[in-house]
Amino acid sequence: MTEPQDQCLLLARMKAAQAETQRRLGLIERQIASRAERLTITDRTKRRQRGRNASSWTSADERLFQQHVAELGLGSRGDIDALTRKLDRQETAIAEFRTHHCVSAAWR
């Protein structure tokens, strides 16, 4: 049987790996949103030549932004799906570890 300090270290490593996976997934999502925003602003500027101070974001701009997010997300679907599946496996492994070693979720 593993000692409590070994269990603590193993759980900490599992949680660190899970946090890294979440960070990578969040990074991809932020990159997609940033790119979609740039594409929307560029497209909006081409259509409306009001100058630099035109900063009103219309509902049409929001729809275009969401369309760009969907298209870019589709292009990154493989990476996003792989990271999401990995995150699910990590959550399951942590839950099983806690159950098997009688460790509560409050114990960090």
C-alpha cells in the first residue's frame, strides 16, 4: 500500500497534468476568439469606412464573429476534441484515485 505522502504527490501530479491540459484547451479557445475578432474587425472595416473612431459593435458584427468562431473551431476540431477527451480521462482517473484511496475531494 502506498504511503499517504506518496498518494499526495501522485494526486498533485495528476491535478497538475489536468491543469496543464485545461490551460492548453483554454489557449486554443482564446486564439480562436482573437483570430475571429480580428477577422470580423477587418471585414467590418472593409464594409464601413467610418474611420478610426467607429467602435460600435452591432448585432450583425456579433453574428459574423460567431460565424468566424465556428469556422475556426471546425478547423481546430481535432485538437479540441483530443484535449477534451484527455481532460475527461484525467477527471475520471482523479475521481477513481480518490475513491480507491479514500481521499475526499476537499483534500488537496
